[in-house]
Amino acid sequence: MKRAFVGSLTAVLLSAGIAPAAMAETVTDVDSSFPTAAESVRMDVTPFNLVFLAYQGFFESEGVPMASALINWYESGRIEAEDLVNVAIGMNRLSPDTLNNEMYLDAVEFQLDSLGRNNR
């Protein structure tokens, strides 16, 4: 009985994981309408999400290193909060007005600091 249950559970889990991958589409163009659409539905990129995306390598195509290299760059002064915001603006993930938002920039700085502290 256990064997049949485990076999069925495995089949269900495998099929659940394969179906979304089969239906996934590759997006190659940056959606230039993103800031407007995001604003209208209040889908903002939070400072935490911005730093998390950078850490995960989302901005590697723009020359921002990922993981420990991002931390090293930040700690050595090679990258700052404004740099990440500029990259996100260039990829239409943030509004250009974000560069004038000191609270947002301070929050990105805080997240970058936290990342460094948590990885020591």
C-alpha cells in the first residue's frame, strides 16, 4: 500500500513540475510599458526585491555581479544603491523618479548593508 501511494505521489509531483516548464515562454524583449503598468496596479519593485534580484543575478546582463561578487563590489565601493536603481530604470523595472527618492535609495543601501552583514 505504501509503495503504491509513494509511486502515485511521485507521479503527481513530477507531472506538476513538468507541465509549467513545458508551457513557459522565453521573453527576450524588455517591456517598456512596465513602469506605467506596474504603477497602475501598485506593483512596485521594493528595495528588498531590487537587491534580491541583483543577488540572484537578474542584472548580470547589465554588468552587475551576483551573489558574493555583488557583496564584494558593494563593500569595496564599486557599486552603490544608485547604480542598482539606474540599472533597474534602464531595464524598465523602476520609474526614473526613483533616483530622486532618498527614502528608496536609503532602503536599498540598508538592504545592501544587510546582505553584507549576513554573509560574513
